[in-house]
Amino acid sequence: MSDNQEQQQSAPVFNIQRVYLKDLSLELPNAPQIFLETEQPAVEVSIDVGAQALAETVFEVSVTATVTTKIGDKVLYLVEGKQAGIFEVANLPLEQLDPVLGIVCPGIVYPYLRANVADAITRASMAPLHLAEVNFQTIYEQRLAAAQQQQQQPEQGGDSGLILPPGARH
């Protein structure tokens, strides 16, 4: 095998195979009575990231957003969307795989999720709501810090909180 062929085989690979809407749910549990309220709603947003190995170099990365909007103690609407992507990632050092799956891939998937959540809210005849940009590096670093803290307290058990559990890495 020539040096050029060896370099091509060991060169890092990163490809987006597909981005898709995996799940979308919209609930208006207190409609139509809630529409009579004149108070401004309070909005709560939570974001979660997950990843799983589908094959040796193929991974599904998902970003889930849950938007709960309330007026007082009554829910105006609840939207949960899960956007996923299938990524081919190969020839990366193991220590770089987790950050790619926890930072880079969610950053690619998230704009699609933002659009789908905004569209669902608008189609429900609610005032437009656009999710803010998310710093996935900060989320990843928080998970890493939580995992390190949990490793220091092993008697509590549970998984590490990292993107992929150690057994899922190839």
C-alpha cells in the first residue's frame, strides 16, 4: 500500500448522512378556556443531547427541546421536539469522539429543531416563539464536570452523564 493510500485511510472522516425530525408533540391541555387569559405567559425551555452508536463509525445524535408555556399555574402549551442526525465519524482519536458527538453534531442538528418547534407553535395559532441559540460546548462541559464529580462519589451509582457510555465506544 502506498503512503498516499495509507494517509487517505487514516484521515479523519466526518459526514452527515441524514438529519430528521424524530419526534414532535404539541399539547394545549387547557384550550379553549386558556385563550381568555390576558396575562403574559411564562416560558420554560430545556435542552437535552443524546448520542448512540449505530455501527462502528456511524452515530445518531439527537437534540431534544421541551418548551412549557404557562399562565399562572395553567399550561398554555407544551411542545417537545426531538431532532436527530446520523453522522459518520471515523479515524478520530478516542478523546475527540465524545466532543464531536456532544458539541459539533448537536450544533448541526439544532437549527432544524428550532425551525420545527417554531413552526409547530405557530401552526397551533400561538404567538411565535423562537428558541435561543445554544452553546453546546457549555452543555458538554457541564456534563463532563458532573460526570467527574459523580466518579468521585461512586457510592451514588448511575451512568457517567457523558454523551456515550464507555461500553458504546468502538
